[in-house]
Amino acid sequence: MKRRSVIVLVTAIFLFLAIGSQNVEADIYFSNGGTNTVDYPMYDHLYVLDSHLGVPTTVNLVTGGHIEEKSMYAYDNSQVSISGGSIGKDLTAAGSSQVDMFSGSIGRDLWAYHNSCIRIFSGSIGNGVLLPGSGQIDIYGGSIGGPLQGGYGQVNIYGGSIGNSAAATGSMQLNIFGGLIMGGLAAQNTGQVSISGGSISGNLWAYNNSQITITGSGFNYPYGIVTGSGLLTGVLANGDFMNTYFNTYNDARIVLVPVPGAVLLGLLGLSVAGWKLRKRKEL
């Protein structure tokens, strides 16, 4: 009996030492309905949610704040502001959450689900920006190391750089007003892409029933629908030059649209020419 008690005691001590010597992970939740500042290291996943009364929670990740090798999740109507610090892995926004990134870094991917809204003003994202839900992402600056891909929702690019390709699949709307896409640009299924500025290093690809609309002037193709493959040159609406190969497949198409101001000037020119013609006839 005494021998069995000793065995049990030794086994318990061994298990305690074995389990106690390991780091036990525990997720961290901010759901107090208040404003919280993270300026210190964290070693667990961080979740930001509304309070139990439905009041949104705000988390400010500032200089000195680090989520080491873990991810951050924003849910409900919560708000996240990143103005320094770093997230080791992913940042995921879901529900109707709002994320603003002014500086700092995300080690891996940025995900947008549901009706979330993300604005990127500066900072760096190690891999890609992914929009599998119906959210919205506005990119004003910063650098994205990998691709931008989305099946639904809307992405507006005003500036910054994307280190790989960009693709609008499903029913996604991608609007490009500026910035740099270092790879190709693809539209698939019923995806819609609108280009009025920016620089695209790779080719344009349109598949299925998708459409790529390009607004500008001086194109080497006439305004309207362009299909097949070739080299497209011209000046985009914001003054950026386009010199890009394109390919269309199935019922996909590229549509060239004149700058609205150019249309008005053209109509004005036609009206002036018509007036002069009438005056000559009167004389």
C-alpha cells in the first residue's frame, strides 16, 4: 500500500513538472466597451469585441505594443487603431468592425469579412490582403508584400504598393485610383475592376463574365469594348501612363472610357464647330 502511494506521488510530481515547464496559452479578450491602449508585449491571440451591453470596444495598438507570433481579431462593432507596434501573424476584421492602420506592421495577412471596414494609410503587411467577405478596404499608402485577392466586397486603392498581383474574383469591385501593383491584375467570374490611375507592372487578365474598365485618353485602341489580346497604351485619368499587355477570355471584356472632362470638351468642340458652320452658311 505504501509502495503504491509512493508511485502515485512520484507520478503526480512528474506530471506537474512536465506540464508546468510548458507555456500555457490563453487568449486575451478586450470587451469592456471602453478605450484600451496596448503599448506592451503580448504573447497570446488578442480579441476585440463589444461589451455584453453591445457597446463597441476600442483598442489602440501603439509604439511598444507587440503581439508576439500571434494574431489579432476585431469583431462586432469594435474599433482598432494601429499607430505603431506589430502583430506577429494575422489581423482579421469581421462583423461591422473598423480597423485603421497608420503605421506599424502585420507579419502575415490582413483579412476582411462580413461588413468590416479597413483603412490603410501607412505601415507594412508582410504577406497579402484578403477579402473573402463583403467588407471594404481603402488603401491610401503603405506596403503590402504579397497579393491582394478578394471574392466579394470592395477595395479602393489610392496609393501605396502591392508587391504581387491583384485579383477581383466573385462579385468583387476593385477601384484603382493610384498606387503601384508590382504584378499582374486579374478579374474573374463577375468581378469588376475600374482603373483611372496607378501603375501596373504585369499583364491585365479578364476571365468569364468579368469586366475591366479603364478611364483615360490617348489609347491606341478606340473607346469602347476591347477583347482578345494585345498591348494597351495611353494616359490614365490621373495622368499616369499605361503600357500593359492584356488578355481576355470567354465573355470577359476590357472597356475603354474617356475622361469625363474630355467628353465635355469634345461636346463643346462639336457645338462650336456646328455654330461656325451655321454662321458660314448664313453669310
